[in-house]
Amino acid sequence: MTEALLPQPSEGPDFVQLLTPEGERVEHPDYSLDVTDDEVRGLYRDLVLVRRIDTEATALQRQGELGLWASLLGQEAAQVGAGRSLSEGDFAFPTYREHGVAYCKGVDPVTLLGLFRGTSQGGWDPQDHGFALYTIVIGSQTLHATGYAMGMQRDGGSGAVMAFFGDGASSQGDVNEAFVWASVFNAPVVFFCQNNQWAISEPLEKQTRIPLYQRAQGFGFPGVRVDGNDVLAVLAVTRAALARARDGDGPLLIEAYTYRMGAHTTSDDPTRYRLAAELETWKLKDPIERVKAYLSRRGAGDAEFFAAVDAESDALAAHVRAGCLALPDPDPLTMFDHVYAGGSSLLDEEREQMSTYLASFAEAAR
Amino acid sequence: MADFALPDLGEGLTEAEILRWLVAVGDRVTLNQPIVEVETAKAAVEIPSPYAGVVKTLHHSAGDTIDVGAPLISFDVEGESGTVRPEGEQPAEFLVGSGPKPSARTRRARVAPVAPMPPVVTQADRPQPARVAAAAVGERAERLVAQVHVLAKPPVRKLARDLGVDLRVISGTGAHATITRADVEAAAAGVPSPGGARSPVGAVIDVDPATRERRIPIKGVRKATAAAMVQSAFTAPQVSEFVTVDVTPMMELVTRLRAHPDFDGIAVSPLLLVARSLVLAIARHPMINSSWDDEAQEIVVKDYINLGIATATERGLIVPNIKDAGRLSLPELGAALNRLVASARAGRATPSDLSRGTVTITNVGVFGVDTGTPILNPGEAAILCFGAVRDQPWVHEGRIEIRNVTQLAVTFDHRIVDGQLGSEFLADVAGQLADPWQLVTWR
Amino acid sequence: MATLTMAKALNEGLRSAMERDPKVLIMGEDVGRLGGVFRVTDGLQKDFGEDRVIDTPLAESGIIGTAVGLAIRGFRPVCEIQFDGFVFPAFDQIVSQVARMHYRSAGHVKMPLTIRIPYGGGIGAVEHHSESPETYFAHTAGLKVLTCSHPADAFTMIQPAIACDDPIVFFEPKRRYWDKADVDPDVAASASCWSAEVAREGTTATLITYGPSVRTCLDAAAAAESDGQDLEVVDLRALSPIDWETVFASVRKTQHAVVVSEAPLFASLAAEIAARITEHCFYSLEAPVLRVGGASTPYPASRVEEDFLPDLDRVLDAVDRALGW
């Protein structure tokens, strides 16, 4: 029952990497990527903005404006790489941490905040951007994703589905059932596992005896492990997996090997269960630094460019902050809305009673 | 000036300890710059500044433990940073985000009176539920309440059942026309309820042309009386004896009493003297004034005479009684009789009047009837029936003369009163009425 | 005597149980190294080892299912479900297996599990972290259900719960985890957890409640004094089986009953309590038994939870309605 029973991946065919932590381009036998400087600059900008959304939201939580925040710090490349592979007709089923994927799909970050501020339970329409609601119960969304993919098979949809989950979720029955369904129905779903090494306080070794990407083989579909901090590698692998799914070749498991640099959520204290040294090791693999180094080295990004991106991220942060503070406190009677599509006489009655009750006070309570 | 209170930092924490300040008074800070390190039950965290500005006040020192929601730090805030909350809006004194908020300790003032919950009636064919306006809810309550057949709370129902009262005929005097305990007790004593709305006796019931019959529901006083009669008749073995008496002297006495100043304002009738005779006869034959306590297997002989007078009223027969009639003087007894009969006829007999009687007189003479075989009032051992006083030929001092003659009947509970006692008692009463001077010399 | 938070009191109770019986195991997500997300199992893995305080894989069904196997082997597992809203993956194991094993085996196999679940709302949390699912479990034959309302009860109730040979779902009101009170560590562990407690004596009306709502009702009773109302508060403590004797005695005395809990009103445990009181205390009731609970909706966004949950004003509103009936 000790750590390090799993070999640490660093290189080789079982670990797809196209950009080293130092920012150098490398090749992989199975995955290649043709990408222009402009595109890399775009990815850099995505990474910085996504990180900034996350840090601003974390600050807002510390300031009492959000009740909770699930930080994606360190996982930006995994989410941007996957998010930028999803095309218009593709559908994403996130957990509760995929703010970077949401961003790539065109979801305004303020939309995500209601859930964490307590002003809504989510409340967005998945069809708006092909981005399902956040699912807090671990792993449930993988079955939803698989079912959605089965729907696409049956109504002539040409897109694919990406199901997001973490290393901890891989232990849940729902996730394993999703694997079964996806494989026997050959569903066009890509399972994207961000292995950030920790499920709250439990390290990966508590969830599995083998590298997670190898689980897929047991279910009958391919698995690939990618450097989750390498946006280029993630982009390449997810593009290929989604194309394969759209072509009707069925599911695939991607393990994006990354690290949860922050706490599980703002209620968590990682210093209680993991060593600072581990964090330091992963800081050296920062997903944004390597892209910056790459751009700088090849002259594709100068100080002016980086400053402009920083300025844009400041503006975005301000937008997030203002949007957060402007989220209206819902009227108490809204708790009765949308429980049923077809309405409910019981709830009408209860709403009426509450309305009368609330009106009977000299002053509102809040 | 902007204040910042300690927020809840994770799922309901209530307090935190300040580990160290990262800024000092007078420092200029930027938005999100870490300002303090605190420790909670769950974690040690740095809190970033919610404002850009200058630190004005640190409200606590390192080492202090403060509650969530307590003031932490105050800033002089820059004019316009674009990210600062608009002027005039202060952060909520309580935590904006998560955490168990301090619970209320006092009630909030109400402006509207508390309405009782209307009983919910779901109809099988209920249409699309309409939003009921708040004002209409109260009306609906009234309507629903009125539809329910009997309104009485469970403790009152139990009382009614114990007293043998049918709630369906009672009009309630409580809120929402509910039947109260007092209403039940009054009904048990046979008093018409003040509401009066449900009087079955006065109700007009039409003949059904098909059957040529008229069906009157058995309810209320009639039902209660009937039940009493049945119980009496089939519990106590009842024997009746009769005597015919020349009461001419008693009638003369009535005339003289009417003229007597002591009886001013008192309506003197033969009934008064019959009552007086009865009371005196009981004094000499106390077993007459008793009851059979089957449960205790005891005969309860009473030392007080609560004299009941059977009275016909609009609602039926009731028997109010005069308490302790044996201790009243003749004028007092007369007055009491007057009062009793009047109040009974007016429907004002109280439950007290109608309970705890010990012996009864039934006056059938007012109807022109000679005599009868009265049924005992339950709980009593004797009932005296006083018939009409007629002019009849009678043998008086050896000659046939026209005299005032009446019949007296007594029914007695043969478990307590044997033939001899009953006969002697009846003869005693008759004797006093035949020779009223006995009323004066005895006792 | 020590002043402890409820979380700490539970911690001490768990520690005592583990010291007393080497067959007691603790298992759940993050219970070992982290000590639990509410620190209820803090320090226990360090003292009792990884074989007895087990950080499990992330699967609630797996936690309960493997606990069933451990119980058959003779262990006494204390399972933690991290939050109320996450018990549902385990619901099948609990209802189909844990609750029925004794019955299925004609008494040969005991299920001495304790399933600890933080429950209830009022902490401004996100979805699935504020549920009141106790009705599902009280409704399931074969299970027993307990809930503590204050630190002293937390300490004394968890121990006999663990020692009990029947499976117990032990609900811990998370909004009260940080409440502090004096706890006497020497109170006998065999103190009964099955009796209801009259938390406050009174004569005007009875508030029947449990878990997080007990303090709400006590606050309400204190506030009601100025209205001339003398409220009695009965803390059920055991939700299955319920101590009806204490409940009925109270209702017969005050003749007015209000049942208070956070769970959504429709078909909640409060309904069973109301029905049974009506049946057994009918002739004592001056008003129908009223229930105060959450709205019959899913637990709402936390910004409106204060209106969803029964608070002091709503409790006293119900009392007024009962008294005015």
C-alpha cells in the first residue's frame, strides 16, 4: 500500500509528447501535427486566458463571492487541446472542472459561475454550445455521453462525443459501464481522462494497478496516453480520436497525464496529503511556460505579443469578476420552477403558500 | 472606504485563525494581492484582496480567531479600477458565498395574521390547477370547512361519544362553526343549542307523495330522550301503583295561599303542594330517593332531593330539577318551580338544571289526563304522576258530594322499592294532599 | 469534560470504538491520510494503520459492497459516504444487500455495518451536498437509522451504533459539525441511542424533530417565550425505530404537534410520524399534526436555500397555525 507502484511515464510510445517541458518540438511515431505559428500563438492565448479565468474565480472564492471553485490549474493544456479539437457538431460531457473546454466551445465563463456562486444549479442549455451541464456526481456523465453518442448513431448525426472524467472517476461503476456500452455499441465517443494524479487526497495508486489508458484494452477499444501538459500532443491525439469516432470506428480512451496543481476545490487543503516537492516537480512541466518558450525561441512571440495576451487576460478577468458580482440572487419562489416539464399542482400549491408566507413579513429576511 | 469580512472558505466553516498578515496599514494593494494567511478547520489559505486600494485598518491581529462574517480588513478604495464593486454597495455583512449563516434567534415581525391551513380537498376531475389568489385562499377555506359535515375536534368527539350525543344535530358555537365541549354538554342535558339552526323537531318535512309517508330523522333531543327511556325501561324493573284522592282541602289551600302575602309574585298551583308532599314523604321514606349503582353494587340513598319536573318544550320532553328541594320553604319552593318551568319553556334550562336529579314529578293533569304509568328517569328510583283535578262525585262524610278528585300514580324501581314501601309512600303523598294540615304539623 | 466540536466528538467516538474492538474498520474516500473532508476521521489512520483505516477507490457502491463481504467475514466496517448526495450509487448495495442479508440468511449472517453520512443543508454548497435522504433508509426494512443533533450525542451515539449488530445508517448534520459543546468522554458507551430525548420541556405544543433541525427548534422555542408559548422539543435521535412512547407522551400532554425536518415535505418521514401520532393520540389532538419541511423540489441553488429550509420563523408559523386551529 505504498506509492510509486505505477511507473512514471516520461517518454516512449506509451506517452505521446510533441513539445517538451522546455519548449522543444519533438516527434512521435504515431501522432504528428502540422501547426502554424499563428495557430500556436492562438493556443498560447487560449492557455493564458483559461488560466486567468481560473485564477480569477479562485480569488473570487477567497473573497466570498463564490461559495466554491474547482480549479483546473495545471490542466489547461489538456483542456485546450481537447477543446480545440471539438468541432461544431461534436458534443462535450464535462465533469465540473472543464472550464477550459467550456471556453473553447464558446461558453461565456460567467455562465459557469452561477453553479459555484449558488445562484443556479447550472442552468445553461447544452445545445447552445454542445456543452452539457456540469455533473458533480462522479462519473455519471460518461454514461450520458455514451447514450448521446448512441443517439447520434441512430439519427444520422455526423459528429462525435467527448466524455471527460478524472482518474478517480475511473473507479466508479458508471464509468466502467460506459466503457461496456460504448464498446458493444461501437459508439462514437472519445473518453478523455484527465489523470491529474489525485482524487482529493487519494493518489492514483488507490484507483488502479495499471496505467489508466491500458484499461481500455480490457473493454475492447484502444487507449493512448498523452502528455496532458503538452497542448500540441493533446491536440494531435484528440483530433485523431474524434476523427476515428466520426468515421464509425468506435470509442477510444485518452489518458491525459497531467497534474492538479491546486486543491481539489477551494474547500480542500492539499498540504495535508502531498509533498511540496511533488508540486515543484510539476511546476517544471508547466503547460504555458513551454509554449511561451517555444514561441520565444523561434521568434514567433515577442514581448509585445505576450503583453497583449496578458492585457487581454486582465480584461477577461475583469469581465468574469463583474459578471460574477452581477449575478442576481434568485427570487425564492424560483425554487419551484422547472421541477417538472409538465407542471405540478402540488408545487403550485406550495409556491402559493410560500408566496403568502413571505409576503406576511414586515421586512424581507434577506 | 470598503470593508471586507472573513468569508467562509469551505463548505460551512464557522471561524478561522489569522496566521499572519501579509500587508500593513498604509500599504497600497492591488486587486487579488494576497493580504492575509488564515487557518481554518480544513486548511491554511491565503486570502486575496477584493479591492485595489490602501489598507486602512486591520481589524484583528495574528493569532486571533475570528468568526466567518466578522470584519477582517478595511481599505481606502481607489476611485475607479473597473473591478471594484460600485460605490455604495458594501459587501454583505454575512458571508456572500457558502457557510452556515448565523441562524435567526428572534422572530421576524409579521404584518398579516396567521391563517389556518385550509383543508386540502383534491377532486378527481380537478381541472388545470389555477393559481389561487392569496385572498381567495381564506375564502376557499371557509367554503371547504362548511362542506364538512361535522366539525368537532377529537377531544370533543370523544366527549360526545361518552355522553351519547349525536354531533350531527348540534350547531357549533366555536370558530368556523366548530362544536365545542360546552355545546356537547348542553346537548347531553337536552338543552336546545343557541345556534338553533339544526332543530329537527321544528323542521318542516314534507310528505313524500309516492309513499304518502313523512320520514322524520331520529336525532337530537328526541333521540336522546328515546335512548334514556329505553335504557330505563329495560334496566330497572318498574312497577306502577295508583291512588285516587279527594284533594278538595288542598285546592282550598291553594286558593288561600295565592292570597297570602308570603306568596306575592309566586304563582301557586296544585303542583306546588304535590311537590311539597313528595318532599315530605321522601323524608319519611328515604329509600324512595335513591339510585341503583350496578357497577359498584350499591344502592345510593341521597340525603338531598333534586326534584325534577317533567316539562314539555318545543324540542321535546326535558326534566329540569330543583336542587335540594327538601330544604326550601314553601314560598321558596314555589318560586323555584316558577323559575324552573319558565326557563325550561323558554329554552334556557342549563346543563346543571338538567343533571343530577334524584326524583321526578310528571304532571299529566295539565293535558286533562287522569293518570299513567310513567317511566323512571334513568338514575332515579321513583317518579310521581299527577293527573287532572276533576269535579267528581265522591263519598264525603257518608254522603255523595261533588269533590275535587285526582289520581296519583307512582312508578318505582322494584330492585330498590318493594311493594310495601311503594304503597306506603304513595299513601303518604295522597294522605297529605287529602289532609293538608299534615304539611304544617309534620316537619 | 472537554469542549468539542461535533466533528471532533465523532472522531473521539470512532477512536473509542476502534480501541475497544479490533474488528472495527473505517473505510471511505479520503478518510485515511486526509482524515476525511470534515476531519471526522482525523488521525485515525496514523494510530490504527492502513489496514484498519482504508482510503478506498472512488466508488460508493464498491465501498458498501466490499463492506458487506468484510462483514460476512466477521469484521465490523464503518463506511463513510462523503456527502449525502453521493450515497445513491451505493443505494442498491444498501437496500438490496445490506438491509436483507440477515433476513435472507434466516439470521445466520449479521450485517453490523455503520454507514456514516454527512447530511442536510444550510452550508451554501453546490448540488448534491445538502440532501436529506433519510426517508429512503428509514423506509427500508432491515436498516436502522440514527441521527445526532449535538456533540455529546455524536460521541455517545456513534459507539453503540458501531457495536450494534444491525446495519445502521448514521446521519451526521454537517451544518452542525462545527457546533461546540461539552462532551463527557466517560459517559458509558452503552448509553442508549434508541430513545428520543426531550431537549426542552414545555406545555403549549410539541416540536418533533431531529438532526440539524433540533437546534432550529430550540432557537424557535426560545424566541417563542416572548409570545407566551412554552414549546416542548423532542429530538428523535433514532429515525428507525422511532421511540413512539416519548413522542406520544409529549403530544398527549401538549395536544399540539409540529414535525420539523429539512427533507422535502412530500412523503417524508415526517408524514409517517404525523400519521402515527394521529392514530395513537387522536383524542388528545386539538389540531392536526402539522409538518414543516423543505419544499417538495430538488434542493435548490444555495442562494435560496434559506427559504427552502425550515427556519425559526417557519417553525413558529406552524406553531401559530396549530394553536389557532
